[in-house]
Amino acid sequence: MPVIDVPLPELGEEAPGEARVAFWYVDVGEELKRGDDLVQMLTDKATFDVPSPAAGKVVELVADEDQAVKVGEVLCRLQVEG
């Protein structure tokens, strides 16, 4: 089964280029559906959730809680059905 990277998505034209991991909703090994919330992120102006782009299983949490992540950097990795 393939493993995909889940990056921090674009935050909008006027948003900063990075966000901080507030907390993870999931743990390694957890099964999830497409659209399930993975992680809550914080910027100086907003709090938002990053949903899963696919159904699968969490195989790695790359970013730690309270870590700053730039847009496009990997948050976690999912094993998905190929």
C-alpha cells in the first residue's frame, strides 16, 4: 500500500507562510476516513483544522506539537489503499 505525505496546505493570500501545530487529533496506527480532522493548526490570526486527504492509516506524525511548519512542509504520512 502506498504512503502519501500530508503537507500544510496554502493558508490564503494574506495569511502567513507558516502555522504552529496546536495538537494532533490522531495517533500513529489510527485508521481514518477522508475528511477526518488530523491536526489543529494555529497562526497569529486563525485556528484551523487540516483534514485527511484520503482514507487510510497514520504511519508517521512528522511535525511535533508546538512546532512551526511552513506551507508545503509535511505534517504526517498516511498509508492509503492503492
